[in-house]
Amino acid sequence: MMTLPGGRPAVETQSCAAPTPGDEVSPFDLERLDIVAVGHVDHGKSTVIGRLMADTGSLPDGKLEQVRQMCAQNARPFEYAFLLDALKNEQAQGITIDTARCFFTTPRRHYIIHDAPGHVEFLKNMITGASRAQAALLVIDAHEGVRENSKRHGYILSMLGIRQISVLVNKMDLLGWEQAKFEAIVDEYADFLGRLGVHPMSFIPVSAREGDNIVARSAATPWYDGPTVLEQVEAFERLEDDLDRPFRMPLQDVYKFTAAGDDRRIFVGTVETGRVRPGDGVVFLPSGKQSSVKTIEALSGPRPDEAFAGQATGVTLETQVYAKPGELMVRADEPEPLVATRIRANIFWMATAPLVRGRRYVLRMGAARVAAELEQVISVLDEQELQSVSGVGQVERHDVAEVILRAVRPVAFDPADVLEPTSRFVIVHGWDTAGCGIALEALEDKGRGDVTGRRFRRGEVSDAERAARYGHQGRAIVFVSHSGEAAHALAAEVERRMFGRGLHSFYLSAADLGDDKDVLAREGHLGRLGEIAWAMTDAGIIFVASLGDVDRFDLDRLRRLAVPHQVYVVDMDAQGDLGADLEIPPAGV
């Protein structure tokens, strides 16, 4: 048995022989495993996958011959990588730019292999391909050795929590199958990955072009007694523990119906981890709203008894709860995630423009979309030395950094070392995914900065003089209802009656703050409303406003923006969780 650096034994291989008669398994009963193949550009990962599919008989009938004929007609040498070329511009440029998926089946399981691009310009595509994988094949060119992108890929795999990794040292035939050169690469890369906490299950010397050690063991490596690539793939384990972890379902939407007698509100999303059944108590975070599951809905057929990890599902609740898309649904009897506005995180930055302080971004974590900004760069990783460099003011393209992010509203998440799927996030700038990362820790909120930028100079008229002239002090009254029209109607009537009594009042409808998907615009509208409330009340006017679908965090932000003046909230739906000064049941309006 081959021994890896540090004395670790290589993976124990499992037989890939066909099942004996009478033991045949239906294809529908086979488990599925997602594997991502990564590596520096031109190191041969697409060739590895193509050869693996060809040698296992997984190609469609005639596909191999078709590609050979195409190469002959175009006077191009045949490459197994051509079997995976799905895009015309990929064939033209000779590099993988998207994440291609290919499928093959063994007697043990179905496989989906994601051929992730190796070029540095397409790292975000590589991350997309790796995000759902449970195992990875990392390809290194024996002639070129460990490259900068090889290290980036290793770090990204560690950041995504992929621990089942096999390193394929390709093109060994070009080096005459020298054991010493293979072991030098093993020592260098195993040391690098070890400092990331990643310990590969195997290092395999291969020649993808010639097929050595891909499916069949090579006579050129008598000194190697580890697994072939196929044996290693079969030895990867499908991780089933997501079902036994705490229940987490990011809330994507709430479906309501208009059919007569159908008053269901279905809370829909994809279950990330765990399971939930009717009768289970649930909590929505960060709002803290609670209920219990009444039913689990199905598109057709009978209602399921449970929803579990990996399923897109919908549930109804025993009590009416106004939870908003973006919240995280968890079980009340299980450990809760963290809720914070300040998050310590590891990020990988992909945008051309650097990540800088003072610029608003959109943080997408689960189904949540929240405006956020960079508060601090703690350190940037030196990829060559694996040392953290502090004192850096911004994060450049392709940098790996530890940072503190500040969101304008609380976000629910789990730390990466507790529950990795709900620690992941992406950062959006404009229309582009600019970065990705994992949350490490929730930090104490040291105070919000909504009013720190105010720099107005007041005149000589005091608040007391205005109150004496107007007969009242400045106040802000905000009417809140899920029906924006209802809030508008009542608020406008209140303004009319105040004005009729000689009070200095002014009404502004802000019932529609904008689409939740346009996070920055919505937060901007809310911020402007808060500034208007401050200016109006500071001028001694009774400011009346109406708001539609808001939550407690929106109202808390309005109150902060209006400091030192008071904001009175009238909850027209009597929700009980908005911190309102007055609640009016809908029937009493």
C-alpha cells in the first residue's frame, strides 16, 4: 500500500467488478455523486474526464468515432478533451470557459463530473461547478508542476468544504515515469494543502492521453500501488449526513391563492440540511417569528410526511405568520443559527474592480439579499507562502482575504465550522457576482452608522419657539400595513383631519419601497424616507407616512434616522412583532 507524505496511507480501493448474477441493481436505485475536476489551464483535466468516459464505455454510441473523424477532416490531432467540448467558442479557443457536466454510471452509482475551467479569468465558473460537489479530482501537469492556479484551486476547494480530494499528476509519460519527480510534486503539494487543513485521499500518477492508471493499471508504474482514477472515484463516499444536521430552509417566496376558499400561505424554499415534519415547531430568522408546520405540500399526489435536505418544497403553518422571503426557516427544537449585521468572513474576490470600503454591495446568503459594505480587511493571504499579510486597505482581484462585512440589516447564518452549507455567500456588484466566501463568526454590533454622515447647520429658531408658534411639536407617524393602499388611505385621512384642526401636517406615501430584488434601491428609498422624517420633524411639522410590507428592522432604521425626534408606528395588521406604538386589528380600521 502506497503511503502519502506524513505517513498517511493511501485510500483503500474497492472493486469495480460487475455484480454477480442475481445481485443486479436497478439504475433507479443507484446513488448519485457529484465530482468536480479542477486544475490549471492545459494541465489535462478535460482529457482525464474524456478518457475516463471512453474507457468505461460511458460515451453515446458512435461518439468517439465521430470526434475522431472530425479531427481527421480538420487535420487536427485527436484529443480526448474534445469529447467534452460543448461550446463552439470553447472548441475554438481550446480552453474550458464554462462548467461542462458529463455523466457516467458504474454498477455502484451514477456520477456527475463537473469539468471546471482552469483559466484564471474563469475562476467564478470553477466555483459554480465546485459548489455542489462532494469530491474533487485536482489535476497537475507533471512537467509544469504546482502552479499558482493549482494553489488557488486548492484553497477554493478547502473554502467550499470539499474534503474528499484526489490529486492526479498527469503527463507522467513526458517525464519517463520518473518516480522521483512524481514524489517531489506530491511532497510540495501535500505540504501546501496540509497547511489548509486538506489531506488528499490519494496522489495518482497518470497519462490521460495514453490511458495509464485511468481505468486500467499501468505497467509503466511498478513502483505505484495506489488506486487508479476509477478506483478512487468509486472509493469516494456520498455524504449523507446533511439529513441528520439541523434543519435549514432559506425562504424563497410565500405563495398565496385567490381561489374561493383557499386561504393557504405556502412557504417555499430548498431544504439545505436536516428534515422537517408536520407538527414541528419552526422559527424564522432573523425576525424571530414562530409557528409550527401544518402540512408539507406537493405539486401533485399525496402530501409528503416530511421534507428533507436537497428537496425544493413548500409548507403551510398552523398560525398566520408574515415571514418575508430571505429569512432562514429553522426548527425550534434544534440549535439556532447566528444572527448578525457584522460578519467575519473569508472571501475570494473575482471582480476586476477591488473590494473597497465606502461602496455598497449586495450580500446574498441563502435566499437573503442585503445591502452590505466592507468594514475592515483583516488580512490578505499570500498564496506563495500561505502567510497572512495585514495592513491592506482593499481586496484585489483573485485575492483571498479575511474581512469584516457590515450589513444594513441582520442576516441569519451558520459559521463554516458548524454548518458549512448555510455559511456560504456571494457578493454582487452591479449585475456581476464579484466575490464569494464563507462566514466564520458573528461580531457584536458596535452601533449603526446611519446618522453619522449628517452635516446640516441649523438656524437660530429653537424647537421651543417653533412649538409655541405652531401649537405642537414635530412628530413622525408611520402607518404600516401589508396592504399599501389601506395604509395610504388611512394616513391621508389622518393628515386631512389634522390639517382641518389647524395642525401643521404633511403626508408622504412610501407604501411601495421598491422590489426586494433591487436591494440597494430599496435601502436607498428607506434611507431617504428617514432623512425626510428627520427634516420635517426638526422643522416642527407633524410628518405622516404610509409603508407597505416592512419589518421591524426597517422601522428600527427609520427611528435611528429620525433621532433625536420620535417616530410613532401604527400597525394596521396587529402583527404584534413590529414594536408598534399602536396596533389596530384590520376589522377595526
